[in-house]
Amino acid sequence: MQVATDTKPAQMASPPSTPRSLLTTSGAAKKPWQALQRTCRHVLMIPVRSSGTTGRAVLMAVSVLRYSVQDALSVQLPFGELVVQAWTLLKVTAIPALLMAIPFGAMVSVQTSGLVNQVGASSLVGAASGVGVIRQGAPITAGLLMGGAAASAIASDLGARAIREELDALRVLGIDPVRHLVVPRFLALIVIAPILCIIIIASAVGASFSLAVIVSGVTSGSFWMSFGSFAKMVDVWFTIGKAVLFAAIVAIISCLRGMEAKGGPRGVADAVNSSVVLNVVCIVLANLAITQLQTMFFPMAVS
């Protein structure tokens, strides 16, 4: 008699399941570590991105200078576009320059007159106006205006063209956007920079003179005598040179950020914001370097 045996294979034991609380705890523990990794990666990539942006700006500056010289020698500069851009940029910067220069000159006069009156040298108000306005006030005010109002206009214009793919269309047609869009704006800012300096110097010195004569009781002759004793033509040339350099910096940075705008209207807004911030930082650093060179090689002397 054959005994029936159970030939059904035994069911393999399943591994013990991990409790859900442990999975939740391990996932929560990983999240801060992943966030820290992303933060470190972002911080480490900042110098790389900054170096890339600086390199592209240098390449654009070289291209702009090359095209400017070539088109000027071959009489192919777009003078009509240059005049239009210069007038447009002057309209958005001239009135703010006037409104900034008058309080600046008044502030210099008020601050210095209170000090010099205490030591009995009220005639030195004119000297303070000459040194403060011409050496520092006029170039930095012109640079900040170009880096704010003019940079916003340039970056928004080119950024809108970039998101509408107009720049890509120009490249497809064999037209270099740097030559036909950047060069006129670059030269327009170079042209209006000395004009802004003259407006700022005239307005600030006029406001300082008016307050010194009317409020502080300084005679007009002593004001202009001390003004001419400290302010020299070398300072005026340095001021104009600073303004031209600031205009070149503003034009290159604003055009680069505008042409690299991506992501629709928000990308244009980000390009305008970054161009203004970069312009202000670069203008302050360039002003510091030029002022140091001016102090080293052309120290202030009383005639």
C-alpha cells in the first residue's frame, strides 16, 4: 500500500518588511543632505559662470571696437541709428542728471559751509565744491545714471528682441547683431557721456554757489577764487575720461545681458535687473581704480 505524500513545495519565507516609519525617517534625513549638496554645487559654480560671463563680455568688447574702427574707416557707420539712440538715451538720462546734480551740489555746500564757518574759512566752500563735484560727483553721478536708466532701456530693448527670436533671425540672414545693434548703442553712450558730465557739473556748481552766497553769506569773488585754486582742467579731463569709460562698461554689460535673455518676459526683467546691478558694481570699482591713479600721478595742488 502506497502512502500518499504531500509533494507541494513549501512556500519560501518572504523577507521581513521594513516599517514605514523607518522609510519616512530615512527619506527625511536625505532631504537636508541633498539640499546641502545642491547649495554647495550652486556656490561652486558661481566663479565658473562669472568667468564665462566675463569672457563673453571681453569678446563682445573686442568685436565692438573692431567693428567701430572698420565701419568708421569705411564710412559705413549707421549714423542715423546712432543719432536716434543717442537722443533716446539722452532723453532718459538728462533730466534725472539735472535732478540729481542740484541736490548733490547743495549737499556739498551745506555740509562744508557748516564746517569751514567754525574755523573762519568760509571762502573754502568754493574749493570743496570744485573738488567734490568735479573729481567725484560728476563722473559717479553720470555713471550711475547711465548704469540705471540707459542700461534699463538697452537691456529691455535687446532682451525683447532676443525672446522674439529677432537676433536669431538676423544671424540666419547673415547679419551680425553685434555690428548692427550693439555698435550704435555703444557709440551713442560714448557721445552722451561728456554731455551728461557738463550738465551735472554746471548744475551742481550753480546750486552750490547759490546756497553759499545766499545762505552762508560767502562773497561770490572768494567762492570763485577758491574754486579756481583747487579745480584744474586736468580734473575736468579725468572726469570726462571716467564718464566715457563708464559708458563703455554700461554699453557692453547691458547689451550682453539683454542679448542673452531667455524665458519670456521674466527673462527680460532678470536681464534688466542683472545689468543694472553689474553696472553699478563695475562703475564703483572702476572709479576707485581711476581715482587712485589720478591721486598718484596728478596729486591735488593749490595754485
